[in-house]
Amino acid sequence: MSLPAVQVPTSARVTLRALALRDFRNIATAELRFPADGVAIIGENGHGKTNLLEAIAYLELLRSTRGARDRDLIRFGAAGFHIGAVMGGAQAQSCGAGADRAGRKKVTLDGVEITRLTDALGALPSVGFSPADVVLVAGAPAERRRYLDIVLALTSAPYLHALRQYRAALARRNATLRDAARSTAAAASVAAWEPMLAQHGAVLIEERRAWVALQADEFARLVHAIGERAPMTLEYGSSLADAQDCRGALADALQRGRDHDIRRGLTHAGPHRDDLSISLDGRDLRTVGSAGQQRTAAIALRLLEAATLRARGAQPLLLLDDPFAELDRRRADRVLALIDAASSHGLGQTVLCVPREEEIPDGFTRLERWRVIDGVFTPVRAG
């Protein structure tokens, strides 16, 4: 099956040149230098492959991609962890991040400590592919909202600002709602947070629906190119998705629902309740899709994430955690071809993790190979 030509924006190829780890998960110490093309890491489960990918991805989000708290990333018995990277093509030449058991976090760019963590978000752009990504499709709406928030916060400063402000106002309104349920005197203060929620919530809704509208056709093309025959669609699911005046519509919804919210102690209207809807032939993919179809949709979402980062000027690292384990060879080859076709300089620098050497896909046989045992990485000698 031939793939259509893709118009690729010029973008800087981000590379990870060196990585230093200390007391991160099961990795006591590691001083690693990465080839320009990347590396294939071979090791049985539980020895540290995914931990290395998590450490690299930490330098983009400044938190665990697996939802762990910072103190849970610290190796048993250690006081804290530290990750340091030397990079090319990124906003800085070096980045460091670490945290201790007391919850103190420190982030540096080019040796200068960053006081606002949001200023260092996206320091090392990367996109991860893993069989666990199926949760983006099969999981709860919160998983898809998180996906949207990450993609847009990393590529849109107004979105990131609105997201921070919205979350803060939502937490305060919810706290006030709980107080109001116990005291009628507190009910009047609930409305005080609604203008802020409407202002910043409208930004989130508008940017989300604009991104989904822009990517919907490409999503359909990608799943078809991977091998799905039934039509799949991507839509933004929101009661306010069609509103011309999102700010006014959200303000009205908050006002109308105020009494109900006081009784329940939660805010029920707003983008924190929305979803990214994926349909298969007009029906919810979560309920009617096979495991393979859900996996295909999840890969397409990751490809869209990578394309969005490239459109903002950065060709991200590819972090592949045994990504084709649940795909037949034909679909795996098509995914590799799509990644390659969408990259302005061929495949981006790749860190591929597999349990056995024979499971390295043909497209990555050129990569230098390392083996990991109990958190220690060593080169595999040729021959």
C-alpha cells in the first residue's frame, strides 16, 4: 500500500547527546552518550528499559509520564533523584531536573535555575509510543483530556496559561461549593469564581475544538493508512462545542447549575468534563472496537502529537517502548513508514526498547545496541 505524500514543515531535529541519571527508579547511576540516530535497548521486563524512557520524557513534562509522584521516582534508600541532559536543536543546550523526598524540585536550563516550572516545559521534546497507549482510546475521558492538555500546553502559551488559571479557579470554586453545602452564608461566594472559570475555560474549549477540527481529516487518513478499513472519526465532545460565544455560554451554564453544584459539591459544567470522541463507523470505539482497532487509533493520536510538535518547530525524539508488540508485521511496517514520511529529516532520533534482539523491527536495525540488566546499560558488541 503506497502512502500519500506529506507536506512537512521545516523543523529543528532535536537530539539527546548525553544523559546522566542518579537514583532514578532502579537506576543508581548512569552516564550515557547517545548516537545521533539513537539506540536500541535490549532487556527483560523489570530491568530498567521503561525507566530510562520515563527519565527522558520527564525533561519534557517535568513529571512522570506514568502518573507517579516525584518521591516515588527516587531509588529505594536514596535522598532524591537527578536527571541531566545535553541536547541539540532544543531551546537550551542542557537541562537538569531533580527532586527530593521532601517534595522539593529543582529544574535548570543551561545551568540557570528556573523559578517557574512552566518556563521549562518542553525543554526536551519527545513523543512516546507504547502498547499502554491504548488507554487513550479505551480509558476514561480523563485520559483523553490529559492528552489534549499535554499536546496543546506544550505548543500554545495561551493554552498553558488558561489551563493553569482554570484549574486554580476550579479548585477554589469546588472548595467553596463544599463550604456552601454546609452554610447558606457561603453560597454567595460560589459565583465569585465563575467569571474566571468562564474566561479561561472558553480558551480551553476554543483551542481544543480548533485543534480537533484541524486534525480530524489527518486522523482518518492515518488510521486508514495503518490498515483500518472501517471509517474512524475524531470529534471534540462538549456541550459547548458549537457555541459561538464560549465564554458567555459557559458563564450561563455555571449560573444555571449553581444550585445543583452546591448540592453535589462539584462543578459540573466546563472543559474539565469534556471528551475527545473517537467513533468507528458512527459508534463509540471504546465499546465496539477490537483491541487492534483501539491500538490503531492510539498510534494515530501519537502521530498527531508528533506532527503538532513538528509544526511548532521541533522534530521530537521518538521513545518506543516495545511499541509494535501487539501489531501484526504489516501494520507495524505501515506505522514505521508513516513516521518516516512525516519526518522532515527522516526518522527522528529514536530510543527503542525491546525485550529480545530479534524483536528489533527492520527499520531500526541500523541503531547501536545496548543491553540493560538491573539498571546498568552496556553496549552490545557487534558480531
